[in-house]
Amino acid sequence: MGTETIFNIICAAAAVIMLVYYMRRRRKLLSFAFGSVTGIIALFLVDSYGYIVGAELPLNLFNVCGSAVLGVPFVICVTVLKLL
């Protein structure tokens, strides 16, 4: 099993977990908006300052959409995979 397959499985599991999390919240839209904003901010921070630890992430459509939907856990997962 390759790294890309493991990454896709982890992303799918994280998407399901985040969907369940958002659906159980009282303020679903506010919770989703906060998670999206923090995920995008984390992505921009890793893109800007990731060279310090050697984990620069490109700002492409996949990373921006992933961080908007999954939030900070997506950015952490992609950063760890980039370091491997």
C-alpha cells in the first residue's frame, strides 16, 4: 500500500469524522465556518513559514479545498506526509 493510498484513506476518514462533528453541533454553520477559516489560516502559515522545518505546502486547489472542509487536521496530516 503506497503513501498516496494511505493519505486518501486518512482524508476520507477525517472527512467523515468532521461531517459527524459538524452535524452534532448546535450551531452547524458557525462551527463549519470557524473550522474552514482556521484550516485555511493554518495552510497559509505552513505555506509561508514551512521552509523553516522543510515542509512547504503548495497552494493548489486540493490543499485549499481540503483545508477548507477538513480544517487544521488536514493541514497537519499533509505536513506530516510531506516530512516523510
